[in-house]
Amino acid sequence: MIVIINFKCLSIDDKDIIEKYVDKENLESYEYLFSSLYMWRKLNNVKYALINDALVIEKNEEGKGTFYAQPLK
């Protein structure tokens, strides 16, 4: 069975969704902060998806490829 996950482009309207997951974690990295994701959204084509109640962030850095952040529950 093939599952296709539709990632959504990050917008200002997604702030509450992202922060809901990030605030649950004790993260010492700026990479999950909404402000950082939003600032770099166009350059890195930042997208996200909710998969089985976990937040998955996708970034595509030109010349480097597509990267996925560790899911947050």
C-alpha cells in the first residue's frame, strides 16, 4: 500500500498549530521555532504535515535536497 502525504506550505495562519507541538517539547534548537521556520519558508520551501498526530516539518534546501525534521508529538 502506498501512502501519499500532502505537506502544506507554511503560512502565518499555521503559527498556533506549530507552536502547539513545539511548546510540548523541551527543545534547545531554533530550528523548530515558528519564527525561524516562517522567516526561512520561501528560501527553504518549508512545509509541514500532521501524521498520526505528529508534526513533521519538511525543508528543501537548493543544492542540498529535501530534509525532514524529527517528528514532534
